[in-house]
Amino acid sequence: MDPYIERSPDGAVAIGTLDSLLNLARKNSEWYLLFATACCGIELMQTGGPRTDADRFGFVFRPTPRQADTIILAGTITYKMASRVRLLYEQMAEPRYVISMGSCANTGGPFYDSYPVVKGGDLILPVDVYVAGCPPRPEALIEALMLVQDKMAREPWLRKARGRWPDPKDPWPQPSAVLGSCAAAAKGPTPKG
């Protein structure tokens, strides 16, 4: 359920579930890690430039993984670099998202037969969105970031943060089941014999 926002001259009122209100804030402030391993990094930097202007959608680059919630695999990843990419991913706070950008990050690209090249970013990180192209246009990366925004908006974030809640079909346990287990606990262990 999307939050309902009513505007008035005095301000605005938002009505909705707590999950939808939290996700509204999260999806409109997506911070991605400014990190690239090869030539797709130029297109990544252009995405934040004045022509594409990713800031208008709430996409802001961060220089450190501790402040970012999305990592973009931009370019060729070698086996030597894979452990460093994994380390950057592990330093990011939960929930975190991965975008694989370009043919090299998706499948190894034109360097597929080369022995030091990882044959796809999904071998080292769980990829959420793939962006095709060599190199992909900044508009394609904007679309991928918007797909991550859609994923953020659908997540039951509060439910994941607190752990599993009861199913919506049966939100409360049956009184007989609760009373039965309490009565059995009050009796204590049954004697053997």
C-alpha cells in the first residue's frame, strides 16, 4: 500500500503503514558507492553529472561503503580485485543492493576468455539488477537505480528488522492452543512409570 499524502497550506499529512512510510523515505534517498573497476566508471560518473543529474531522483554518490546502500559493479572485475569488491560489499550496512553494469560485470564481456577475469559479478555478489551494454548509457543506469527504488518500496522493511511476525491470515494464536500449552507447562513433567 502506497502512503496517501494530503497537502494543505499548513503542510502535509501522510497516512499509511509504517513500512510504506519508511520505504518512501528509503527509496527517495538511495546512496550508491562511487566505485568502478574499469571503463564503465566513466558512464557511472556521467550519471551524476549535469546532463543526466541523478540527484533529482534522490541518487547521491557516497565515497565510503559505510554510508552507501547500493554498490554498482561498473566494469571488468579480475580475480585479484574480487576480494576487495567483496570486502566493500561486506562493509555496507543492511539492507544493501547490487547493480551489475556493463557486459564485463555481467558476463566477463570481451575478456571472457582471459584467465584473470571473473565471468560475471554474480559469482562474487548477489546481483539485484543487470544493466546491459558496452558501455551502457547513463540513462540505462538511471533506470536500474529506479528498479532498485521499486524493490525498496516493496520490501517489508520493519518486518525484516524485527524478525518474523505472525502470518496475516492468523495474526493471533487460538486461545485454546495458548491455554493448552500453559496448562501443560503448569503441570510440569509427567511422571515415568
